[in-house]
Amino acid sequence: MGRLQELREAREAKVKDIQALHESGKDGWTSEHQEKFDALDKEIANFNQQISNAEKLIKIGDRNERDAIILANQNGKSVDQNTAKIAAQRGAMNAYFKFGASGMTEEQRDMLRPTDMADIGARGRDAWNIAEGSGATGGVMVPTTVMPTALEALKAFGGMREAATQIATSQGNPLSWATYDDTGAEGEVVAENATASDDDINFGSVTIGATKFSSKTIPVSIEILQDANVNVEQLVTNAILKRLARGQNRKFTTGTGANEPKGVITACALGETAATGNTTSVPYVSLLNLYHSVDPAYRSDPSCRWMFNDNTLKKLKTLVDGAGRPLWLPALSGAFDGAEGPATLLGKPYIINQHMADMAADAKSIAFGAFGKYLIRDVMAMQVFRFTDSVYVKKGQIGFLAWARADGNMIDATNTSIKYFKNSAT
């Protein structure tokens, strides 16, 4: 931890240097300013990578204990109790992944059966089949004690989960979520004995369902499964989570809302269209217009930020303000999270989302606003199957497949808390 703290403090010092340099150039940005800025930017990027690597080494430690701390804050049980329970359930999952249903004890089987009748319908919990093969009808359920940390892991991929509001439910029934917009309402002066005016909040509702997502089948060699030194549970689970996270993030970003999540770009409103000639670029004035197209009440929300992909970030880093200074500027808070950000653009942080469109004719390439007004709902019942069909076995492999349910939609009544920038058509 000492080494990590040293890296964070060193990065903090460089961030302060680049911010001071930026301030010193407010009356005119010279080539000397730019040269120093570029050098500091490279040093900060180097510290970002070192911090990220150091944090990964720390996370390789006792995964069960780390996850138990997260769970203890949710269920009120001690860390030791949760650590033992998570270790046992992950052991059961490891046995299933390695050996299949036949290699599990009855106690392990019981750990991976659903505990909620809603998960299995009318068949009953005792009829739940922990099986494998092309005709498998049960698979296993990821334990509810492991699911919260699985959901935390999903945040690492994509961007939408990092910014949005998230809830988890035990069942997948459709939710009717109340929406409202009160940004234009204000109080009034009322004389003594006079009646206050009516000014009802604009209430509405959206339905949040539970779209079914697949990880697609993941082949794992039999040699890997038989290797005692390989943590198969972690290997398979990580592969499943990465695939689900990327697939879900795409839909949370651009989903149509028809039998799938309604993506934020589909749901939110147009804030700014670039002038002709900006099919693959964004002028400074368009960023200002997009920024001010969002109501100040939403701009002051803690979840307010920019969202775009890495190619767009590269172009934004070339933009300058009226004094010729770079608009992109790293923030001090980034010194303590090991990431490139949260850097700021016009004073607001940004999130990289690779499912945002590249700049092109009519592309919706940048979004800005209070992303907490987008809701992601997860169902706490992920199902995993193990396949031993000939199509895998004859290649020396075992197949794994996971199903998970989630949905997303905007939850403000007017869908104006987030707005998007669109490149010009020509």
C-alpha cells in the first residue's frame, strides 16, 4: 500500500503542476506552455498506468475477504461469516465448473439451487435440476451472496454502470417507476390568509423490465479444468462477466427499447447539432451549446458528466479555449483512483464508453447531463450451464453459458436531464 500511496501523491503533484500551468496561460497560450503541458500529460499518463497495475496486484489478494467486506455492508453479518459463506459457495461453483454435477457433493448442490420459488416457477425447489449437457434444464444459480460483487465487477466494463443509478431485485417482474420533472417549479409569496397556488409536479412513469442476456458459449479446454493450480471458478466467472457487461453496456447506450433496454442515447434529447463541415469534429462552441442546453439544476447534480468514446476523447484533447489553452484538464481526484480521469471538460468529469458512436455524419457522438437519471435494474438470479456435448468434447473442451436479466431506461419525465451532440450531416 505504501508504494501505491507514493504513486498517487506523485500523480497529485503533477496534476497540480498542469493545472497551475493552465491557469498561467489564461492570458495567452504559447508554444512553451504547450510543450510543458504535453510533457506533464505524459508523466500523468505514466503514473495512471503504474497506479492501475499496483491496484490490480492488491486485488489479487484474498478475493473472498474483499467481497465479504462489501457484502457485510449489505446484510449486516460479520466479515468472517460472509467470508466463510462466500468461500464455500465459490468452492461449490468451482466443483461444478471443474467436474460437473457428478463431481459435487449434495451440500454443494444445495448451495447452487435457487432459494426463491420465483426463480423456478411451479416446479418447486426440490425439482431444480443441477445438470449438464445439451439437454440440461437447470444448470446452477450464482449464489446471492456472490451476485452483489458480480454486479460490482460489471461496472469495470463499458461506462454506463459507472454513471447510472443501479438497483437489484430478487425477481424479474416488470417495475413501474415514477418519473417527474420539477426543474421549472418555484415557490411564491403568499399574503396573510391568502391561498397558495397549485403547481403540480409533472409526474409520469416508465416500465423497467428484465431483458434476458446471454454470455454466449465459452469453451474451456479440459486440460485447464484439470489443472489444480487454475482457479476455474474465477477464470470462468470473469469471462462470463466481461461478456455480459459489454453486451449490456451496448444496449444501455443505444438499445431501441423494443424487447431490450432503452439506451440512454435513444431515450435522451438532442442538445446540439454541429454546423456544416463538422462531420468528424466538434467545435468549441458546440460543446458550450451542449453544456448550456442542459438545465442548471441537472448540471449541479453529482452525476452530471460527459460521455464519449476514446476516439472522441483524442479529438477533444486537441480543442482549445479562447486563450488557446487545452480544454481537457486532469482533475485532482484522479490522483486517488488510478484512472486517467476523472479529468474535466468545461469543469465537468467524463466517462469513456466505447459503445458511443465515433464522430461521423449525423452521429450522436457526445452526451452530457445527469446520468443518475438513467436507471439500470438487475435481477439477482444469474444462471450458469455446463455443456459436455460431443461438439465440445471431441475438441477437448467443456462449454459454459450464462443467462442474466437486466433492463435500463431514463427516469425523468421529460428525458431532458441528459442531452446529446450530433455531428453535421455534411
